[in-house]
Amino acid sequence: MHSYELALAALSPEALDEAGLVGFETQAGAVLAHVVREAPSLVDAIVQAVHEVESLGQLGLRVVGVHCEDLVSLRDIAQRVGRTYESVRLLAAGKRGPGGFPAPLSTGQWALYSWAEVSAWFAIHYGTASAGVYDRTLVAADHLIRARRIMAGDEHRYEMLKLVAA
């Protein structure tokens, strides 16, 4: 068994305080429930924590994500990999480097990228450190929990499970 410390995004700070089972904080408008779980794996710890927080049904708690620092701008990427903004911008635009830079998750005025994807790309092409399994698992869990929320009540919700295994 390993001990895992998680921060789950939830919806009600008052309910979290009443529950007395987790610490909480508000950060940039989000409520983060801090949970420590003993479990055989990180995935088991996340599932246990989600079930425990949501089992407090009378308090109206709903987990809406796992807190992770995955969304990054080109400036964030430059800082994390020790390059200039311009160098990273040219890599992302395909005007320098080996090509195949990960696509942004958002477009418009501020493109945001997945640090898990970008760090893996830099590790392959430039030998830098990649986001570890722990960080990648948190990112994937966050996306899956958000998908669960988006698909809540949809009759085709369980069909979406096929995508995870595809």
C-alpha cells in the first residue's frame, strides 16, 4: 500500500467544511478538497477519494476534476524547459526543430497546451525530463472525471467507455 495525497476539484466549500473529512481551499474560484488515501495504486486512491467525497450526498458534494498543473501557455513551456519564448513559439509553429509539436488544447488569443504531452515531446526530441506516470495519471483522471460530468444523464454515456480502451 502507498499513501497518495490528492486535490479534487469540488463544488461546495460549505459542504466540505461540514463533512470534516477533508481539508479544503478555494483557489482562483475553484474549491479544492485535499485528501490523503492509502491504496495499492494512484488510480485506486483517486476512485476511493471520489467515492468518499461524493458519498456525502446529503451535503450535495460532486467531484468535478482532479487538480493538476497540466494546462500551459507557450511562456509557461519556455520557462519549464529553459528556453526562450521565441524558441518555443517557433517549435510549436513547426518552423524549427523536428516537427510534430503537440497541438494546443485550445486556440484563439491564448493557446493552451497539455504539459504531459509537451514534456513527453521534449523528452523524446531533446532529452529533457518528461512528466512522470504520477502526473500523467492525474491529468488523465481529471479529463475522465470532467467527461463523466459532461455526459451525466446522457443515454450514451457508457458507450464512451469504449474510447478509453480503443
